[in-house]
Amino acid sequence: MTPGFPDGDEGPFFCPHSAVMEGFLKYVPHLESQLDVRRVDFVRPRPAIVELLGEENQGTPVLVLAEDHGSDEDTQVSDQTGRAFILGEMDISRFLSRELGIMKPH
């Protein structure tokens, strides 16, 4: 999520969960070039996510898997679009570690 966002008349804010993912991308700098990283605004709807996962799955951080990836016990599947995804910084980090052979969270 793009940092420095307002919420009503208050802010600016940052999303701690997204900040963890930003830190992870700094720890593994080559990772961002392997992924299509998109930072979205706080305000809903979040069109970039809705397009891929539907209105009900707009949480962040989220890793949307390639259409041909399929799903397993670590993924959720959008009822609206059928796309598999992983929600949350820890689950995303564990998945990327397994899939790409990079360091894992402890």
C-alpha cells in the first residue's frame, strides 16, 4: 500500500503489514524484479486488486498468483475471478521462500 495516506481527516498513515513487505523487498533486492509489484492506495475500491480478485478480496498485502499456478493449502481462491492468491505478509514471505528458494521468515 502506498505510504502516507489519509483516513478521513487524519493522517498521514502507513500500513504496518505493507511496511513488512517493503522491508522484505529491501532484504532480497532481486525479488522485486521477479515480481510485478504494485502499490495501491488506501481508499476502496482498489481497482487494481478488484480486477484480479473481485470486490470481496481487497486486503493488502496480497500476492496474486499467475493464472496457471493453481491453488494449494496455502492459497485462497477468489469466488468472483477464480484467481489464486495469498494474503498477509507472513504467508506471502513463506510462499516466496519455498517457491524461489530465498530466505524464510523465522
